[in-house]
Amino acid sequence: MKINKVALLIAFAIASVLFLEVAAHADEMDQCTKITFSQPIQIPGQILPAGTYQFKLADPNDLDVIRIFNSEGTRLYATLQTITAERPKPTGNTVVVFAEQPQGRPETLLKWFYPGNTSGHELVYSKQEEQQLAQDQKQTVRAAETAQAAD
């Protein structure tokens, strides 16, 4: 009887460690990232005011749909279709690419790269918006300390 209790205790300890290991890597699976914008930004279909947002995959098995939430993850602002974007080498920081807009218009978010990945997410805009964006200058921004992967 005593051996069974010890074996049960060991099995429970192993299961707990495995569960905690999975929980610690959950952000990598859904690529949850907090990004703070100091000015409004345009995404397909709307303009987000300056602030902090969580970007994450809608489904870790589908890299082509992302969701944007408030900083706490309690309010959904957008579910967006994306296509795969590539970059030559990964960085340790979140990277976003904007199209600079004329004075008075918010910058347009084009791409988002999760830290350490060469593949990222290019937002899909309407044909009319894409034609305008093709003429705009692109600006790549490497995230500062306040725009790192969510804890």
C-alpha cells in the first residue's frame, strides 16, 4: 500500500511538471504579443487609437488569421486575415512594418513578426487600399522593451 502512494505521488509530480511546461510555452503557440503604439494606427476596416494591444493567432494551427485584443485580452478589436510574410533573419524582438501616410492620417500596419521567427503575418487589405499602400513608403520598426512578447 505504501508503494502505491509513493508511485501515485511521483506520477502526480511528473504530471504537474509537464503541465507547467506546457503552460509556460503557451504564448509561443499562439504568438501572443503585446505591442504599444504611441499614435493611432490603421488596420483593415478600422483605426486603433494609441495604446497597448495583444496580437495573437486565432488558432495556433492556422497561421493566416490573427486577433487583436486590448492589453488585458478581454476585448476583441479585430479578427484579420493575413498571408505569410518572410524576412531574411529573425530578431529577438517583435517587428512591425508600417506604410507611412500623409500628414494627419494614421500609419497603416502592414506586417507583424513574432520574436525569433522569419515568417510573419502580412495583413490583407482591400484592392483599393492595396493600390494606395503600394505607393506609400514602408517603415520597419523593431519593438522597444514595452512591446515584447506577452508574459
